[in-house]
Amino acid sequence: MSQELIQAITDMREEDAVKLATQLVEEGKDPITILDACREAMSIIGKRFETGECFIPELILAGEILTQISAIVKPHLQKDGASKKIGKVVLGTVEGDIHDIAKDIVGFMLDVNGFEVTDLGVDVPPAKFVEAVKQTGATIVGLSGFLTLAFDPMKFTVQAFKDAGLTDVKVMIGGGQIDEQIRQYTGADAYGKDAMAAVSLAKQWI
Ligand code: B12
């Protein structure tokens, strides 16, 4: 059945994928297994994109399917007690950048791994990050960005935390163009290459 779900997602059969995920949840399938299937499907789609077998519209559609399935699965994770919160994270795509598929995956993985995630969405100015950290008491911030133009907003956001006296907040950054060199440029505490790296970093910091 998980294999069928992977197939439905990678075939971009949106309705079938959502129906299958609902059915799996109703049958009492472990929510984590359903999420693993989604992750596997996204990784297949990512590889197809790299090799030119699929294009941007498919990536967008896959992101939408993933969002719908997440909404179906998440309440059941809570019921299982799998979501006992272990830390708070403020997450967002930085100012000037609207790429959110990857950010949503990062948020989703942090969530299912026990973090309370405040997702500020896309095109988020530094002041909004600062305000959210003050409001939620989060100790970890995740900045996502895919554009070269995102480097400076990341740097300004890191600086904004310092200016606001929030020196204990740990900041991780990630996204397509981000690497260790950009981390140094922005002054962030860490760079994570994928959603699992985001989870590992967050776990190290709590
Ligand atoms: C899909 C896509 C879009 C979609 C976005 C849909 C959406 N809702 O997100 C659309 C079509 C809207 C789009 C728009 C644009 N895009 Co675009 N887009 C992409 C594309 C093809 C894939 C990005 C993606 O979602 N990948 C899928 C994710 C899941 O893959 P991933 O990177 O492995 O994800 C992991 C990591 O990134 C990491 N991660 C991500 N965030 C974080 C955060 C933290 C804290 C951590 C630890 C980890 C982490 O974890 C993720 C999950 O494991 C990239 C090309 C590429 N190869 O990256 C171009 C790309 C990023 N886009 C690009 C451009 C130029 C644009 C536009 C400016 C195009 C235009 N002329 O209008 C606009 C930008 C508008 C704006 N202001 O933001 C360029 C950027 C070039 C540059 N150097 O700046 C790229 C590189 C394409 C290219 N080769 O030219 N884009």
C-alpha cells in the first residue's frame, strides 16, 4: 500500500495520492510509515528533476500533494503521542524569496520529530523573525532561501537577532544555493543540507 502511495505521488495522481493516504490513516497504518513513503516519493521526484525528466510544474504539484497529505497525517501523529514537543523553532523563507516547498518539508520533518514549529511563510523580513522569537520563546531559528538574493536577507536576519539582544538564539540556514561559505558570510550558527540535517541540528541545540 505504501508502494502504491509512492507510485501515485510520483505519477502526480493528486486525487489518488490523497485518497490512498486517507485510506491508510483510516486503516490505522503507522503515520510515520506514510510520511516515509512521501519522503521517498519526493526524493524520486527530486532526482527526476535533476535529470530533466520532470520540470517546475511537477515540483509545485508534488509540493501541493505533500502539503495535503501532511494535513491528513499530522493529527494522527499527535494522537500517537509521537509529537510530544521537545523544543521550539521559528522557520521561514527570507525576505525577497518565495520558494517554500523545501521549507515546508523542513518544517514538516521538525514537527514530526517533536519540535513546535512556527512557520512564518515566505518573503519574511528580519523584524518579523525577531518578533516571532520574542512571542514564542523559540530558541532555534531556521532560515530558508533559494536565491542568491537571499544571502543578504539571511545576514540581516542574523544581525537583527544580535541587535535585539537575542544572542542565545541558534540560527540554521539552508536551501539550494546555501553552503558553508554562505553560512560564514551570513554569520548563522550552522548550515543544513536537507530536512534531516535540520532535525539533527535542532536536536543538538536543545
Ligand atoms: C521549484 C522552483 C521554483 C518554484 C517555487 C515553488 C515553491 N512553492 O517553492 C517557482 C516556479 C515559483 C520558482 C520561482 C522562482 N525561481 Co525558482 N526554482 C525552483 C527549483 C526548480 C526547485 C527548488 C525546490 O523547491 N527544490 C525542491 C527541494 C525539496 O529540494 P532541496 O533543495 O533538496 O530541499 C532541501 C534543502 O534545500 C534543505 N533546506 C531548505 N531550506 C532549509 C532551511 C534550513 C534551516 C535547513 C537546515 C535546510 C533547508 O532541506 C530541503 C528538504 O530536504 C530551483 C532549482 C533548484 N535545483 O534548486 C529553482 C531556483 C531556485 N529558482 C530560481 C529563480 C531564478 C527563480 C525566480 C527568480 C524565477 C523568475 N525569474 O521569476 C523565481 C523567484 C521568485 C522569488 N522572489 O522567490 C533559481 C535561483 C538562481 C539564483 N542563483 O538565485 C534556481 C536555482 C533555478 C536556476 N537554476 O536558475 N522557483
